[in-house]
Amino acid sequence: MHTKKNPTKLTTIFAALLCLALVSCGKDNSTTKHTTWSHYGGSPDQSKYFDGSEITKENVNQLEVAWSYPADGGFNNFAPIVVDTTMYVVGKNNSLIALNVLTGKEIWIHANLRGITRKGINYWESSDKKDKRLIFTLNNSLQAIDAVTGKSILTFGDEGYTDLREGLDREPSSIRRVQAMMPGVICGDLVIMGSAPGEGYFSAPGYVRAYNVVTGKLAWTFHTIPHPGEYGYETWPKDAYKYAGGVNVWSEMSADVEKGIVYLSLGSPTYDYYGADRIGSNLFGNSLVALDVKTGKRLWHYQTVHHDLWDYDLSPAPQLITINKDGKKIDAVASATKHGYVFVFDRVTGEPVFPIEEKPFPASDMPGEEAWPTQPIPTIPSFMRHEVTKENINPYFTDSLKQVWHARLDAAKTGLFVPPSDKYETIILPGPLGGANYGNTGSNPEKGLMFVMSQEHPSIYKLSKVEPPKINISDDEVKKAKTLYDNTCKTCHGPNMEGGVGPTLKNVTQHIFYDEFKAIVLNGRGQMPGFVHVDEASLASLYRFMGGNPRSMNFRRGGNTDEEAMPEGPVVASGGVKMREDVKRAAPMLDYPENVQYPEARYTTEYGLEWTDLMSPPWSYMVAYDLNNGTIKWKTPIGEDYKYANGDKTKGAIVGVQRKSMVVTSTGIVFATAKGGKLYALDQDTGKVLWDTTLSGESVAVPAMYSINGKQYLVINATGSFSSDSFDHSKKPGALPKGYVVYALPDKK
């Protein structure tokens, strides 16, 4: 049984906060002002805000390309950062590259960093500026590169790296995936890191950890799935931290460097859509959590979804803004969500600035499941629709397709917070890729204006029992596999693979690829001996018999080597620091630990994302909130649709803001990227398009802005591909190469 204790109850540590208000986590001016772009999102507050006066509403339509840097080796999601006269980008087959900000000329290249953080890196410098470092993750390790020379810093961590698999309440060598695709956030001498351990059953927990940027040593850990005696432990079943996973910051977090607080956008617990093994509200899943930067101690939290069954991670960066409400100045933090709401809190106390109501929602009809009976709904207007109806499906559909969908809607359930079922489809708006996602928020911090990019993208769910994959296997292979199993495996793993002296082997082929399976059988692992006499055909048959496919591709592990092809240019190093290979790799957790009660069956569902065009337009848009009074100021469709609207600017684009982002300026402009290679300059006050252009590639990263010698520059990563060849702007006469494009006003004559 789970307690109905209010999971959103706020706890404020007044004594700690009183001291905290006097403490800054960094004295570097670049962390407290918005005149540089040395952090992902511009600065630790992730506002994507830049304070510069040259580009204005009046002259923005004069922007032109100052220089560009081609992205040899394909597209990437990397958000460039700028430090003094150097820009750092990724290109040339996963190489980290330092460029001159005036010319785009290469300064150095650290080649072949396959597995580097996909979305960006962190920059840190000492107070005397003699030590300058780029901090990043590479193949589950944390590493540092000298920002001046481009070479790995071997005094960092353990001979050049820190293993991020350590300290997650799982056997480290069993963890296949942990690093987030996002950089962490720098505050003082700490880099605070999220993680992406996966979303399946028995994924590792997403603990948030801080590391010293000089030594690479762990400073503190915040248990996002609480341990016994910690706040929130009672919101889970007993010992859930031993098997539950997720509750991770896989996306963006923000820091207030003056107050010494970091704000976490935490994701869902696993498994996402069926939570019978995690009955309760599941703190700190789907929560905005404020931590003391120096200690990792929780200051306050608010859970935006209780016992999540819809994959409604908090992923956009919390926005740190100052608002004037009813004549009172409030330092606030605002979070936009996947399900279309904006939650606003006092940044220090965690008290809601605008009322939030707990409203009842449907119960689950799944065995063992207990959907939370209420969910928090802000009184601030939502920025999107929440139900798929016959009236709001795509008007461009053919009549026959409309009839198909009318029938599906009659048989399904739709609406906000309808729990998934195995008896019917649940058609949810938004799905996990709808609403606001990473990169999709920004703000004008001093004016109380928040900008949200959103898309109307539903999901269709239907649960089914987890079963081993059905692989065609001949009678001869069955006989061969049974003979091998009976002779070598049954004694330890049981007659039906249910486990005994050795662990269960049920579903094992869903977790390891054939190459690793083969190596374990032939070489042994732990207490298991190797069976070197087993032939290839018998091994393949056994793997098939257990539900696997021997032809499935394997992951490439570890760092890169100097044997890989070197790009042209000033290469100074290659591959980063390669992690030492484990002598014995443990198998991932496949079942619940001993003495843990758990449901008899497991259920899963597809993400149901294939109907991206199910809704009527507008499909994607930018929304401006005036959080001084909690109202929507304007809403402007963005992106170009290829399939139906033929470039109609009033419709937006289908899935038009996924991986898109913005730059907000002090002169009242919001620069926004959108599908179709579009780049817009919008008026912050009205949403009017002041200027737009079409890039030669899709932009799939956070833009950047910087000033040098009084001149202001806008940087766009336009390395992505278009979804339709007929709209591939890179093939048009005079098109720029796909790559990083830098815009500026023309020089004055």
C-alpha cells in the first residue's frame, strides 16, 4: 500500500537559505552577466539571453553571413560556446575544434572523440585565468581538455578520466549507458552532472553528482531515488532504490550562481508506462528540485507529475527570472513541461507564485497498477491542447483516413493523464515528444518574460506483456540449443532458465548482444567457467533459442584510437583518454533483487510516435508568457510544413521545434530556429516576424551569440538534414555548405 501523503509538500531549510543567500558559487563575472556565451545556453541560468546593443529591431533585417565553417562528417547537435576570441565546435568526424571567432580559422583539432557529449561541453577557468579547461563526457567517462592547447589533462580524475558508472547502486561494469547527451552546469569549481541510464526495466538510477573540475573527484551525490532515511523514501516501495531506475537529469539544468542553488529538471522513473513495481508518488521523479550547490543538499522540490505513466520528463531548462507581481519583486524560477504547463515558484522558498490545483484524474485498470488519484494543474493558461477529438484531427487527411481515425477514437480513450491500458489504445496529447522539450525555453530575465517553443505531437499507447522476442528457429537448431543448454547451463541456471545457483537467463538476450554473449560462454565471467569447446553454430542456436538474433549489431565501446583516420588541419591529439577495459564484465540486472516483492508480469508499449501529423494546425509555435501577471502575451506559428501546408506561414511545421532553440536579446528580439531550416527574428513584445532566412541545413542545436570589438555575432549550427529532398535548401544555387553559420550586421562604410 502506498501513502496518500501529499507529494508536493514543500520543505524549506530556512537556516541554510539564510546563509546561502550570502554565498556565490563563482566570482567569475562571465557567470553572472549575459555578455558572453561560454556556457551551454549562454550562462549557468540557461536563459539563452544576451546583453548587447548592436543588433536591434530596426536593423535586424540587415543581417548577413559573416563566415561559415563546414561540418565535414555529417550533422551533429552540438551547441557552440565562445571564450574570448575562440569558438569551440564539434565537426570532422566527432573532433573537438577550436576556431578563431573572427575568421573561422582552425586553431587546433582534438580528433576522433566518438562518444563525446552530443549537445555541448562545459568551460571553466581559474580565477587567475591561467588554467582553462573544457569539461565533457566521453563513453561514460568525465574528461578534461586544455582549452588553449587542445590536449587531454592527464592529472584529471584517474589518469585522465573519471568513470561515471561508479556510485549508482549497481555493479559498475554492468552499466552500458550512463552519460547524458547534455553537458553539466559549472558553478564555482564544480561541474554538476546529469545522466541518461536508459528507460527500460532495471535501468540504473539517475543520481545527480558534482565533480571537482580540477581533480575530477566526486564532491557530492544527490539520490534522486531516495535511500532509507532520506526524504521521499516512503513515496516508493521498500528498497525500490535497489532496482528502480531513471529519475535523471538527461536534459538541461540551471544554476543561480549568486544564491548558490542549482535547479534540476528531473525525468520519469522506470519503467515509464507501467509502474506496478513502484507504487507511490515516486519522488523525485518529474520534479523541479533545488539543491545547495556546495553540498548537494535538497532545499525544496515540487513534483509536477505524480507516479508518472506518460513519460512526462521535465526536460526544458528552468528559467530564472525576476518578476513584479502585485507590486512585489520576486526572484522566480519557471518550468515549462512536456504536457503543456508552466509552473512558477519563488526561487528561494519554493512557494508557488501562481496557484496550483490538485485535480482528480482517471484510475488505471491494469493489474497491480495504482495511478495517483490527482495531478497538479497550474492556474496559468496552458500553451497547448490536451485531447485528440474528431474535430481537431488533421483537416488535410483524406476522407477515408478521417473515417479510420474516427473509428479508432471511438474505440480508444483520449485526454490528459489517461493511464495506458492493455485493453484499448490511449491517445495522449502531448506524447513524450510533444509540448516543450530540451532547448525549447528562454527568457528575458529582468522583464519577467519567458519564451516557450512547443509542438502538438500525440502518442498512441497500448500495453502488452513483456515476452522474449519471437525469432524463427528450426527444429534442428532447437535440438542443438537444448542439448547445449542441458549439458552446460541447466545445472546453474535451472531447467527453464529461471535461475538457481546462477542468475535467471530469461530475457537476457534483450540486454546483451551476440558478441558479448559469445564471449561470456567461451571465456567465462565471475564464478562461471568458460566453455571453449562450444562451436559457433551451437552458440548461435542457443542465442536464438533464448530469444536473440545473432546478427544483431553490437555497440562500439571505449574511446577512439590513433589508428582512426586523421582529419586535415592542426590536429594536436586524438581520441581523448581511453578507459581501461574491464577484466570481467558483469551482466546487467535482469530481475529483482532477493527479498523484494514485485508484480508477476511486466508490461511495455511502443512510444506510438508515428502519427506526427494527426492534429490540425498550428503544429508548432513560439509562445511568450508575461510572468509578471501569469498571462500568454502572444503565440506565433514557426517552421515550414512540407507535406500539407506548402509553406503556409500560419500553420507552423509538423514536429517543427524538436531539437530547436533560441537566443533572447536585451534589445527585444527572440531569434528562433524551426523546421525547414528556418531562422526567425521575432519581436519580444508582439511576436511579429521582423526577419527570417532559410539555412542550408536544419539547425538541431542551441544557437549562440557573442560580441568582439563592439560587433555582435549570431552563431547557428545548421548541420542537420532535411526530411524531404524537394525542400533541400543545400542543393539550391548559392547555398552555403551545411555547418556552423555566423551572422552579423554589415560593416559600416
